[in-house]
Amino acid sequence: MDGTIYKRCGCRDDAGRQLGTRCPKLRRSGGAWRGDHGAWAYQVDLPPTPGGRRQLARRTGLASQTAAQDDVDRIRTLIAIADPDDTATRLRIAELILQTLRTNLPLPEVADIQRRYQRRADLSPTITVGEWLTTWLTGRRKIATSTTTGYEVNIRLHLIPAIGHIRLDRLSVTHLDDMFDAIDARNDTIRRIRATGTPTEKKALQGRRVMGAANKQRIRATLRAALNHAIRLGLIAHNPAKFVELASGKRPKALLWIEERVLHWQKTGQVPSPVMVWTPIQVGAFLDHAETDDLYALYHLIAHRGLRRGEACGLHWADLDLTHGSLTVRWQIVQEGKGTQLKKPKSDAGDRQIPLDIGTVRALREHRTRQNARRLEAGPGWPDTGLVFVDEAGASLNPDHVTDRFRALQHEAGLPPIRLHDLRHAAATLALAAGADLKAVQELLGHSSITITADTYTHVLPELAREIAENVARLIPRNKPPRDEQHGKAS
């Protein structure tokens, strides 16, 4: 590969033609280059086109001969990355060199092109973040549909609008900091309008919500997974999402609906935490109210044995042993858009065997009797799903319907609000109140780690102990009021 380094300038002759390399001021009388006139340039022969046409890499306007020599050396090294008989790749590298020179960008990094070549990856560095995220998501076929949906939402709503236009190999931590700063600014605007905004502003805000720390962690996790895959393919060398500093996004602490919190909620409508847990007395009040509902046995099962909503909906009669009082969790019905699917639990911890108490066995036997009566009444049209809980026509339950009915029942009962998922927490509080340790509760709930169990219930335990102590104290009969009350009356 022939290469030439030279100087040229912008001087013109009497006719107005640019002198370029012919300017006499470029060299001294002895022939050496002058340092105070002109700029350095170079040209390097590249592999010829398939038709034999000569290709030249040219650049002008360099500040020093050293800079020109560095570029010439890099071009030669880049072309030499491909094997001598790999003509197609040598031409592709030559095309990259010409493209960067035409757009006045720095030459490709040797280490980057070498890594891509060794991994047989696309040599072009011009793919954008948005293009890569779309390509990556399309290829994710071995993950759960719900996970894919989460990735798609994060990519479409947050990542592509903020950083989709940036070239993949130029994405930096600064870009990501700016993206999350913009989310924080949008959060502040939403909070301000909700608190003091005009009716018009509030109407325009409908459907928009504050992005919490956990949401931002999920956005980063999506990007980090996509960039890690790009690293494996040799498209980039490092993952900037790894170095972004965000709040931890830890799950909120569960709080018990003790009497003081119930009174405050009744006065203000404010719920003190996103995760609230009923006391055993409140659980009993709910089950008393729901006893005549078609879904009573399902709610009873969740409250006593801690099944997840999808696990209860996906429970089969074949996985129930009412004689010996146990069930096996092997399936779950998950909501995917407007439809549902029967799937295996997400983790090994979710696939578990659970002992049943006498009351739960009785509730399930009574439920089976009612279901058998409906099946006989429906005749051959009743579908054979094998599921324990079905709708009036015998079809599998929609999990969202189970949630909606739960909300309606707790409202009718006048109980402080909890999510259906928090009814599962009630099973844990009952077990803890009965003396079970955290390991036993972890296995009951199917948590993959005892850390999850501990994080959720460490705040509940002291309050539960206090609630039980107060309830026990109320059971002790007293013929006279306590001494401090007598003293108060006397004074």
C-alpha cells in the first residue's frame, strides 16, 4: 500500500487558481518543509474495487506531520486486519475508512475493528442505539412473553425517544445520565401539576404517572441486557449502562393495618404504603363477607396458604390431595395483553408442595361439590379444563376478573384497602403469628431468596406482635378499671 505525506495551502495564483501543493512558500530554499505555511495532508492507496478502479484515502488540514503519519499507519493497520485472501472484508474496511474521511470523522479504532473481525460481527459502527434495540428485541425468543412485553415498553416509551438516535459505539454514561435526569424533571412536573395545576393541566396529564426508582432500574436493566449482547457480538467494547448511578429501587416495606392507620385512612383516604397487610382479624372479616361468593375458596386459599393470583387460577384438581391435605404448585395462568396463557412457574422455588389446613380442605371440598353440580347442570357443553377455579361456563378464569372481584368485596366489607397480592402477605403474617420462621415462610410463598421474605416482613413482625398482645389483653376480663383510670377520675 503506497502512501504519501505532503503539505498544501490555500494560496492562489494571479488567475485565481488554488496552488495547493505547488505553492513555493511551502518549502525552504534547501527543500525542507516550512513550519509556518500550509497544512499537512496525506493520501494512501486502498484495495482497488472489484472492477479494478483505484481507491485513495485522502485527508488534508492536519496540524503536524506526525498526525498525518499516525493516520497513514492506522489505515495500513486497519486494512491488514483482514486475512490477505479475505478480499470482501478488506474492501469493507476500505469503505469504512473512506466513509469516515468523507464525513470528517476520526478513523475507526484498530482494536474495535479487530474485535469485530475476530467475532465475524458487522464491521459498520454506524448502527444507532434505536436500531440495535429493535434488532435485539426481535431476536429474544427464549424469554417469557411478559418479560418481552416489559422490554418492549421500556424501549418504545423511554430508550428510543431519549437515546435512539445516538450511534451505538458512541453511547456514553453522560447520555444515560441525561435520560434519567429528564425522567426526574418530568416527575417533578407531574407532581407539581397534580398538587397545584389548573384543571386544563391536570386533564392533559391524564394517563401519565411518576416513574419511581424501581421503574428506572427496569429501564436500565433492559438497556444493560441489550448492550451486553452487543458486546458478545463485538459491536461495542463496554457497557455504559453498568456505570449509571440510580437509587436502589428496593421494594417498599410492608405495613400492618393497625388501628391508628385505619382511623387515619378513614379520615383522609391516605394509604401509608404501597404494600399494606391486613391483621388476622381483618382477614377473618373479609373471608366472612366473601363466604357466599363464587370465588370464596380461591381467596381462602390465597389468604391461608399464600398462593400467587396466577398460581391459584392455574391450580388443577390433579395437583390437589384433599385426603392427605396438600397441593402442588405446577402451573400458573398469566395475563398477556387481553389474553391469558397457562405456564410453568418462573423459578424452581415457585414449583413447590404446600400443606393444607383443615379449614382450607373443607372450603375446597365444598367448592368441588358446587362445581360438580354446575357441571351436571351444564351437561356436555362444560369444558374439561381440569382446573379447580373456573367461571360460570367452566372456562379458565381471567386473573384480572379475580382482582376486580376482590376489590369489590373488600369495599363492600368496609375494610382498609390492600391489593390482591397483599392477601398473600396475610398468609405469611398468619404463619409468623403461629410461630413459623422466615425460612418456612419463604418456602410457603415460593420466594427465590430468603432476602425477599426478610425485606418484606421485618417491618410487619413487631407490629404484628403488638397487635396480638393488644388482642390478648382485651380478652382478659376486668371487674374494675385499671388503676391509672381510677386515679384519673379521682383527680
